[in-house]
Amino acid sequence: MRIALAVIAAALIGLPYLGLPAFYESFGYLLLSAIVLATSWNVLSGYSGYFSFGHGAFFGVGVYTTAALAGKLGWNFLWTLPLAALAATVLGVALGAIVFRVRSLRGELFALLTLAITFVLATIALNAVDGGPGIMVTVDMPKIAPTASGVIYLMMLAAAALTLWTAYAMYHSRFGTGLFAIHDDEDVAEVMGVPTYRFKLAAFAISCALAGLAGGIHAIFVSYVTVAETFSIALAVNVVLMSALGGTRHWLGPAVGAIAITVLLYAFTSGNAAVVGRALTGLILIVVIVAMPEGILGQILKRFRDRAPARAQVARPFGNVNNVNTSGEPLLVVRGVAKAFKGVQALASVDLEVRRGEILGLVGPNGSGKSTLINVVSGHHVADAGSILFEGEELVGRPAHRIARAGIARTYQIPRPFPQLTVLQNVALPPMFGQVVMDRARAEEEAWRWLAFTGLDAKAHRFPADLNLHERKFLELARALASRPKLLFLDEVLSGLTPAEMDDALRLIRAIRDQGATIVFVEHVMRAVMELTDRVAVLTYGKAIAEGVPAEVMRHPEVVSAYLGAAHV
Amino acid sequence: MYELASVAVNYGAAAAVSDVNLRIGAGELVVVVGPNGAGKSTLINAMAGLHAVASGRLVIDGEDITREPPHRFCDRGIAIVPEGRRLFVNLTVRENLELGSYRAGARMMRIESLRRVCALFPVLAERMDTPAGALSGGQQQMVAIGRALMARPRFLLLDEPSLGLSPMITEDVFRAIREINNEGVAVMLVEQNVAVALELARRAYVLDEGCIAAEGEPRQLMSQPQIQRAYLGT
Amino acid sequence: MPSATLLGQSVLSGIFIGSLYGLLGLGLSLSWGMLRQVNLAHFALAFLGGYLTFQLSGRLDPFVTLAVVAPLFFLAGMGLHWFLTRFSVSLLNTLLVTFGLTSIIEAGIQWYWTADFHRMENAYAAVRWKVGPLFVSLPDLLTLGFALVLSLGAWAVLRFTDLGKAIRATTEDAPIAAAFGVNEKLLGYLVSGLAAAVAAVAGLCLALNHTLAPVQIYAWMGVVFAAVMMGGLGRPIGPLVAGIVIGVSEALTMAVTNPTWAPLVSFSLLIALLLFRPARF
């Protein structure tokens, strides 16, 4: 593998020195430029799911920065390249800072805003910089290759190498995993500790920087820059097409698509053929979106994945845990918490105390507010009133990812795994963003441990869709445990399980407490609640009406009437 | 009569409801109770055409409606008050009610139906042009019931109407349900609030883990120890 | 500082161009808001309608052409809806698919009519009136007229008729609407067919008032989307009002400063709205 790469690299670098006609260098330049643009687009849009239709805008900013500085002001073009990248980045970050703040502004609006920005920038370029006829860019090339076009080719080769390396590094880092999680389920990602706003902004910045760099080099390549050619919509569409064709989930996908499309478009270069080329591009886009949602590379990889055996790793067993603290001191203190949604008071005024090292059952009729309470404590919703103290610190008002960092984890009633991450990746995510921030390798090690603990290690490389309900619930559990939380909320983890599976689950939960976690166990299956919990709290109509030892609480007259009706008290 | 014969419904890949046989006679008031996760909502949604039936038959007055498209169920005289109300929140109360009578058979009687709903729930009369989303929980429940009534159903299906409501409003709602039943509309009620459900019905089914665990007179059922244990664990 | 007459004429022309934005935005807003399909091909379709009107203008009166083209486009709209639902295309992907469709239509237009600019000769353009010191042409009025009639008509249908309420209900909660007898599939076809038919009308107005060129298809996208977003998705009168606001702002900008700053206006308004009223989105 390494040798093959070295040979390819040598061939690419050596191209300008082979004395071939200039056409090869130009074509090579176009291929590399397409690779840079598609890959840099994908780093934001493919990874995070925020489709940008304005990649052309940032490319154009780079073009015009270099054109203006080198062409009009006569600067050394090498200095203009980093500035081109910087200008594009600044623009991207400014736009992203505004747009990403709006919580409800998801996919399609972002796409259209970025589309609009292309036109805006074209206007500014036309008026302020260009003045109409275009800018001439003539520069002195350093003599590192026989021809000027050879030098430009080498520059773009360097840019391509940089871009691919960036995409690769991001893909394998916790940054990339966070972005993929945002793509799948941004809310859950935030609750698991991913700083979604910051990550989106960072990915956007990187994407723009690379596009700007490519733009700067392009200004030198074309040597005569006009608005119409630079800010065309074709670029914006083509990068989407290339990435979709190759596969947006993989760092190399866009490059594959870029090569395919460039070669294809090259076949239609002049006059009428160009028109056919555009129609064909449109048709391919439609077919790819509908028939090959994963792209070429994606489909190939999928075939390999299905055949590969599960590479089970022997997980190190847990050592004796000495820090089991059953001191009984309060860990979480909820006072007067209220939360209303459109006309329904879900939580009226909840007072609750969770003691360190215990398993507290949280029960109550449907609609009594149990899930809402979990959502409020974990930061999914903000409480209207009241205070929530965790280890003495106030949680109300903190962003969800910081609450996760503090050591609180939860499962979802209806499992919400990240559908396009493998089981292993799902479980490896919280340790990367939890209390102790781990890098990917250590996080995966940690994940293997929890997969073994929950019996899912054989399915580590499968996707959540391949699991049955029981396994998916355990996946939720493993994922919540992986961040070694101090406080764990289990939201109806037993519903839908057979009695045998339920016993499994109960055993697991006890083992978790023995590891040192405090557990709040929301459940309807009364048998489980009676068997498992140290104390029980009962919620009805958004208020806690009883808290204490299970046998006593469940005989409490108010509780009996809440469940069975007054006649049976 | 609305009859279910060996009906099984899946929720995703798992079986939520299996081999259910039940029936609602004309003008009857039947209650389905059961602990959470028993499959009550899935069952009632299937009866309203909101959820596909995996096997078995839904039969109304002798006609098999199991494979009919969802928008045809109301023509058969079925109307549902779904769990969580599911009003059209951006439409006004009046528009929600009018939509209830969208089907051709009910449209002609719209004005009279509106009058009846307002008589039943006077508090709505003053709020006809308010967006439904701005109402309180109890008022929304009234709109949801009113909307179903506008369809002039013969079988009214209610899924946990007391969910999220205070005890006082719950009483109002159940009083209205009793009145509706007295006027000849058959009612099937899925309820978790066993207390009130018991007072209403003469016949109850207990659903547990997707199957009918018991059928009979409500008070009798609830004093059975295994039913009590399913609810309370003691 | 320009004269009052110039400003007045600018405002007037801003209203007229704004009404065309609104007309283009109407179909788009309805299918986006009601059907969750972002139909970028709407613009290409409108231009196609304009080109067809232009092509037949020698032999047929443009309104007769419209009578033929609009029903055809209605069918095309239904066909697109069928395709998007048959393949369960997600909202974001409808953007991509319709962009592909745009490329195909645009290529087709360029193939047949070339990339040259075309201007339709028609008797209507010559009709002008003088209102005080200001000029108003018939095509302008026709555009405004169409925009008003169609937008208000759509609003009235949505607000007052059973069908309109059914459409609004389906947008919010399709399964429950179905439980009350609403055939959401049929409604989907109706809405997308009508949206495409409106594109045909927009095409007529384009042909009457503006020069046609394939590259122009993309020029309108940005500003019309801004009008749609500002007007609120699925609200028929929204794009018209927002369009006129944008149009007038652009026209005044053009009158007071350099004309080429105009495209900046709509985008700035949109950004401002995002900054200060994010709840709208």
C-alpha cells in the first residue's frame, strides 16, 4: 500500500519534468483543483450535514484577493495565497457565527443562504474591486519547473495534498466524529457533550480556507479574472455533485467523484457539447441522489463492510472498583423545578433528592412529567423556574454539552443511536467528549470495554439498524455508560423486553451501580422497580408526591389512588 | 358493531399487539386499561386506520375494513381523539372543528354539529377564532373531542384523554364523554387513569403486553391480585 | 439627490419588479411550505414558459399560449411530485434533485434557443399610460395584476375553503388529517400542479417585461428565495409583500447609488431578519 502511494506521489510530482505537452499540466491542474474544492466542501457539508451552496463564493473571494493584491497592487503572489485563504475564512466565520446561532435554522435554509451569498459577493467584486472589465494577473514564477503552467500545477498539487490530509485527519479525529454525530442527530450529540456550535463553525472555517487557497492559485492560472466566470453557480453545483457521486461520508469520496466528473465534463468541452454536458451533469445528479445515496465509494465500502468479519477485541476486564461511595450524601438536589409547554404544565414544582451511590426509582402515571424531568436536568430543555444542584453546582441555564461534561448521562426512552455511525463509534463518542476528554484511540478502547459489559462486542462494527430492540436498548445503555457518568438516568430501559431479557438488564444495572455510578431509574414495570431500587419517588401531575423505601411508598394512599383509583385505597 | 378478530399490530419490527379479539357494540361504552407499554395506543391507532394491521381483521357492521386506505376510515363512522390531542395548532378552534366534518357525510350537518359541540363545551364558544395552540391543555382536549364529534361518528375512539390534565378538568372531560355516549355514540376509551375509567364503563378489557389479559366488569377486574400487581408491583 | 419624479418612478418600478418576485415566489413557497419540497427547478420552468410564449408569439397571442402552457405545466408539476414521493426524496435532497432538473431544462433551453438574449416583440409593451409625471406600462400592470390575483386567490382558498384548510392541516399533521377524511396524496398532486401552473404565468410576465437568456435563470434565484424566506414559508401573500419590499429597496438603492449594488439589498435584509428575528425561522 505504502509503495503504491509513493509511486503515485512520485508520478504526480514528476509530471512537469517529463516534457509532455502543456495540456497534461493543465488537465492535471483542473483535476487537482476539483479535488481540492470537492474535498473542502465535504469537510463541512458532507461530514456535518449542513449543505453549503456557496462554496463558489469563498473560492471567488480567494480568486479576487489574489487578483487584487497581485494583479492590481503588484504584491508577490506567494504572500497573497495565505491572505486569500484568510479572507475566505473570515467571511465564512462571520456568516456562520450568525447563522449557526439560530437553533431552528437547519439544512435547507443554510443551503439557500449560502447560495445567496454567491450573488452578493459577485456584486461587491464587480463594484468595489473589479470595476467591470476584469483584472489582469501577471506574476513572476519561481523557476522550480520548466514551464509556468508546471509551477502552477505543482502549487495546486501541494494544495490538494494539504486538503486531502486535512480531510483524512478530521475523519479520524474526535472532531470528525463529532461532526458525523451532528449530521445524524444534533440534539443528541449536544447532550453527549459535543460542542456543536464551535465544531460547525470550525469546520466551516476550514472549508472556506481551503476554497480560498484554491481560488488564489486559480487567479494565477487563469491570469485574467472576471466576475462572471468566477462567481458562476456551476461551481457550487459541481462540488455538491462530485461529493455526492463519490460519497460524502468518506474523506476520499469527493476526490473520487471529482476525478469522475472532471473527466466526464472534459469529454464535452465546446459549443453544443458543453450544453449536453450540463444536461448530463444534471441527470447524473438526479440519478445519484435517488439510486446511490452513499455514492460510488460509499457503495463499494458498504460491500466490503458487509463481508468483513467482526473484529472482536479482547476487552480488559474491569478491575476492582474501590471508589464505590454509598455515603448517602445528596448528589443531585432538585428544588421547585417547573416547566410548561404550550398550555401544558409538564412539571409543576418538583422537589427531589438523589443520594450518592443509590438506585432511585422514578415512577408515576403516563404524562406525570418523568421524561420531562430528565430532559430538563440533562439540559435538553431549560427549566422555567427552580434550581438543580449537582454536586453543589447550579445546572439550570447551562448548555447541554457542559452538563454532560459535569458527569450526567441519560438514555432515551425510544433509543436514539446515531444511525450512520457503527455501534462501536456510537459508544466511543461520549468518552471523547465527556468529563475526561479522550482521544479517539483511547475512547475506542473504553468503548470496547462497555460493549463487552453489555454483550454487544460481537456487533461492534454493525450499524444500529441491524440491531433488535433489546440490543438497541443495550446500545443506549453502553453509550450512556461510556462516559463514566456520576449520575445516570435510565428512561424506561425495560419497556418492550421479554422477561428473560429483563432479568439480564436488571443484572446489568446492578453491576453498573457496583461500579460507582448513581442511577435514577424511570420505569413502569413495577416488579423491576420493587426488586432493584433502594428508594422510590413518585411523580403525578408534575409534582413529586412521595419519596422513600419502595414497599412503603407503593402502599402510600395517595400513590395507590394515583394509580388504581380511590376505590382501592 | 365494531369487531376485532385476531388482530396483530407491529411497532417497527416487534409485535406490539398480538391476537386481540374485542368488540364494541352499538351505543356501548367500553374501556381498555392496562399498564404502560401494554400496546393500548397502538391498538386504538390501528382501529382508527392510523396504523397498519399486520394480521387479523377489523370488521364494522359485517364489512371488513382492514385494508382500506386511512382516509376512508372516517366514512365508516369511526372518529378518533388521539393521544396527546394532536390538534392542528396553527389553525383556529373553528377551523379544527370544521376539519372534523371534512368528510362528505358530515359536511352537510356542520352547522348543527358545531352547535352541539358548543353546547357540550361552552368554554369553546368564546374561543372559536383563537389558534388551537394557544389554548390550555384541558381546552385543547375539548377541541379534540369536538373535532371528532364533528365527523358524526358511530364509534368514538379516545386515547388517554386525561393525559396531562388536572383532576378537575379530567372530571369535566369524562362527564362530556358520558353525555356523548348517552346520545347513542359508541365509545371506546383507552385509559391509564383507572379510577375514572371504572366509573364510566360497564365493560372493560385489560391489555397486558399486547394481549387481552382479562375482560369483564371493571370493578371485578381491578380487584384481581395479578392485575393489581401489574400496576403496582405489590 | 435624485428628483422626486425619479424617486417616484423608482418606487413604482420597484413595486412592479417586486410583484414579479412575488409571483415567482408563490409557487415555490407553497410547495416548500406545504409539501416540504424545495423546487429549484421552478425558475427554469418559469423561463421555459417564457421562452415558449416568446416562440409562439409570432402566431399566437401570449395569453392563448398561456392557456395551453399552464395545463401542461400543471401535469409536469404533478409528475415531479410523483417522482419525489416515489423515491422518498428527503427535503434537502429535493434541493439537489431539482437543481439537477434545472440544469437539464436550462441545457434544453440553450440547445433550442441558444445563449443569446431574446426579447419578445409584443403589442402590449407599447401600451403605456402617464399617471401624473410617472409612466406605467401595460406589461407592468399585468404582472402586478397576476401577482395580486394569484396571491390573494391562494390566500383566500387556504383561509376560507375546506380544501384550503385541508391543505393546511395536512402540512401540520398528515396522518390525523387523513383520519378525518383528507386524501393527502391527492392534495399533494394538486398543490404541486398548481405551483407549476403559476410558474407558467410567471413565465408569461417574464417574457412580456424582460429579456430572456438561459443564464438569467440563476439570477433570480437568490432574490426570490430571499423573498420566500422573509415572507414565511407556505404563506401565499408573504412572497408578494416581501418581494415588493425588496423591489422597492433595490430600486431606491439604484436611484440613489450605483445600480450594481442592488443585489446586496435583498441579502442584507435577509441577514438583518436572521439577526433580529430568528424566531421566524
